Amino acid sequence: MPTVADLARALENLAPLAYQESYDNAGLQCGDPAAEVRGVLIALDCTPAILDEAIRRGCNVVVAHHPVVFRPLKRLTGANEVEQTLIKAIKADIAIYAAHTNLDNVHLGVNRKLGEKLGLQNLRILEPKAGLLAKLVVFVPAGHAEPLLQALHQAGAGQIGQYHDCSFRSAGMGTFTPGVGSNPYLGQPGEPEQAEELRVEVLLPLHRQRAVLQAMRQAHPYEEVAYDLIRLENEHQEVGSGMIGELAEPLSPADFRARLRQVLGVPVVKHTEFEQPIRKVALCGGAGSFLLGRARAAGADAYVTGDLKYHEFFGAESRLLLCDVGHFESEQFTGEIFRDLLTSTFTSNFAVLIAQTLTNPVRYDF
């Protein structure tokens, strides 16, 4: 049976912890990583009521979008809901795992799922993040380039957007003199040597640096590998905040708001006045007011998010349709991401269930 650690690795392959925001606390919140997974309950939030449902339905793991532990705890006495949740989980031997802003920030995460539900096409990251990539340059005898590249690619290097196994090679002549006590692949200690080599270049995400360098050393024939690791300021087009795409056909603002209400199941959409047809749509699940300027700059006709404050609506300035659909409502499809990933990754006989308990604290009266 897969363990909690196996489940965490699968989730982090999709949404690496390195991509969470600095204020966040994604990952395993509590539980034994070595415990076998008997059942997984998926929820947007983990509360005592969610744990009751997990116990009732035979699940020993809860996978949630929002972390239970967001700030450091000084004691565990049950004084608030966070402490009550952790105590109940520990007593019931239930592990809690959260994938939060790391899942928001990946291309196949929360915002893409929302965009797909709304029928958007050509979805891409609204605000890509910079400083997450490096370039590895390594010099290798020509006959060893292929197995070296294969090892680097398997370790996570060489992906650019939807393109895999990407590299660049250029030929040259390497020169060296093996020192006394060395065990050179070519030549003899103390004698100058030269070899036809290839300069091989690959991109890699910084969080895979250790694994890629280890793979390089294991696959390279030289006992001393000549390489350069260069941090880049390039934007990572697959990692960042929000999403933007286009509708197949333009909609009037009223029809677009009607689509929001239908798809999201919301009775109310708070919005600005805007009269132009809606074709290009930006969005951000959860609280996304920080991306309003980016949405305007990208030429969005509409921006969909949650948790907008009164004065933030003035920022739209009749230049786009600004829609507040609610925090929970904008992230409600996150469970489908978890479910699809876990059911496709693990074939073992354990249940992956979507929680039936509603954790949205907001209610509407009419």
C-alpha cells in the first residue's frame, strides 16, 4: 500500500513546495509519513467536521487546499478551531496534507481548473514568476552526451513549457593535465591531454538543482566534472499567479455574469459597470485583488476573483468587468485536481473521496 510520504511526493510533483508563497505553510500538517494510506478525503478546508466525515467514511488522510497550521503554534490545548482540528486528527491517527499557494502557482493548478470550467481557451499564467530557473552548462566527451542528457532529463532538467528533453550542444576541444594521484578517464597523470568534447546546456527549475547535479555526476565519465550553474532571471511561464484566456465567442457582460452564476453555483456576483463585450478573461482563485493591475495591463475585458474590498472596485475604473464571486466559490473545483491526480497515480485499492461536508462559512439571504 502507498504511504503518506508516497502521496505527498505525488502531490509535490504536481505542485512543488518550492513554489508556495513565503507566507504559506503547505505540505504535511500532521501525521506519520510512513503510515499506509487506507483512504483519502478531499476538502477545501480541514475542520473538525471534515475529520468527523473522514472517520465515518474510513479515511486516514485528509488532503485540503487551505493549510490548518498557517502561523506557528505555541501550545496545543484546543483553545481554537486550529488546535481542535489538530488534536482530533492526532487522536484519530489521521494525516492532514495541504497544497495551497503552490497549487495556485502551477499551470495545471487551481486557476487553470477554474478557467476550464468557465470555457476559456489558450490559458496561460497571468503573472509568471522570475528567478526560479537555472541553466546548467556541462562539458562531456562526445560519445557520452546522450546518456548524460538522458540522466539530466530524468532528474528534471530540460523542460521548456510543453516541450521536454530540451538541450543545446556545441562542439569544442577540452584541455587538461591530470594531477598526481588522479584517475583520469583519458590520459595519464602529469601529462597534458586534450579531448573532443561537447558543451551541453539545459534549463532546470532551481528546486531540482540537487537532483540534477547528482544525476550529472553519476552519469558523467570524468571524476572531476567541469560545469557551470547559472541562475536566471527569466520568467518561468509555467509558474506564477492567476490565469488569462479567451472565450470561444464574445459574451455580453450580462451573459458572462450569468455564466459565472451557473458554473460556480453562486446566487450573487458583485461586479462593476462595464458595457463592452467580454472575450479576454483574467482570473485568480481565492483573494486576487493584487492582480487587478496585471489583468488591466494584459488587456482583459473581465477579471474574476474573490474577497474584493469596496475601494478595490474603484480600481477597475470602467476599463474591465471586475467580478467578485467569493473565495470558496472560486476554489471549489480544487478537489477535482486532487482526485484526478491521486486516482491516476495510485492503482492500489484505497478510496479517494470528495468531502460532502460544506466548509464555506459564507451564507446568502435574499
